[in-house]
Amino acid sequence: MTVAATSEAGPTGSRREQVYRALRADLMSGRIGPAERLSEERLAEMYGVSRTPVREALLRLQADGLVQRDVRGLFPYRPRLEDLADLYELRITLEVRGIRRILDGSGDRHDPEVLGPELARWYALRDETPEPDAGFVALDERFHTTLLAAAGNRALSDALAGVNARVRPVRMFDYLTPDRMSATVSEHITVAELILDGQLQRAHDALLSHIDESRAVVIDRAQQARAMARMASAVRD
């Protein structure tokens, strides 16, 4: 497989971006198995490029959490599916606490100067929803951390960012189809509008439903990818 035939000396980052996206897709689909060492030389041959864009793609994928290094080199990161339930429980606890602390009288209302601009960004995304892309997870994470920050407790937002980093490689599976992209945009807008309108209990329930739906999709697709990786490994053996 080769990436599209654009010159490495062409538009800035064009070839690097293509290699990054192709490698990310192969990691997430299970085409590259979890036990395969990610050799720059082998990947360069696989994608028909030099080692430089491969090296840069691997660095980005390490930052994304999809690639990890051990003493043997670089390998795909595969979080234990058994751990996801605990991580999602922690995520839910943190996220709904931002609303509950206000409902319980422990905090003031959400800051509209923080949440308002974030809602405006999601209105723009509704008007022109991006194509399915695993990188959309970054925008999703920003929405949820901003939601917590607007509730007035920065420590909760920081803690959520830590949880997000641990589940990010699996949560990317949620943004591979147009329906999930549209649903995410619509649900974010609903939650933010309810909060800014002061309908906190409805916002609380909508946020829980949103996270639960994402969790179900993510776990199902992660299980499928793991099964595909095992099948690919068996064929190679």
C-alpha cells in the first residue's frame, strides 16, 4: 500500500499528513497487529515513502497515545478492554460532578464567557460537519474539559484531561462514521444549550446519555478491531 503520490517537497506537510493518517487508520483497523514492531524501514516500504515522514508520523501517534515504546522499540498501543469500564466510570464521575456541584449549591452557575464561545464552535461544526476522522477526538475532548472548566473547578477539568489521555486511543473509534459525527455535534449543542438556559437536571441527564452511547460504540468497535488484529496475526503465522 502506498499513500497518494504527492511530492515530499510539495505543499507543507502533505506527504507527512497522508502517512500519519494512513498509519493511524491501519493501527485502528487492526491491519497492523498489536504485537508488530513499528519499524521505520518496514513502514516506509509499506507506504512507499522515505523514513522521514514515517518517523514524524510515529512521533505524532505517540503523542496521540496510539503508539508506545518499550525496550524492544515502538508498538501499537492497545488498552485493556477490561479497564475501559473503570475509566469510563471515572470519566462520568468527573463530568457530571461539574453539573451536580451547581445543582447541590456547591458552586455558581456555569460561566457563559467560557462555555458560550465553545458552543459557538459547535454551531459552526453543525453547519459544516467534518468528514469522519479519528482526529475529531481532540475537538470532543476540548468540549468536555471546557464544560467542566465553565463549572468553576479547574481541578476537575485537569483530572478529566488525564482520563481522556488514557482512553483516547480507543475513543477514536467513535468518529469513523458520519452518523456518529453528526450525533456528537448535536448532543454537545444540546448539553451546552441546556446548561446556559439553566436547565441543569436535563443537561445532567443528556450528558450521561451522551457518554453512555459513546462508551457502547467505542467498546464495540474496539472489540471488532481486536478481533481483526488477531485474525490478521493468525493469517501471517
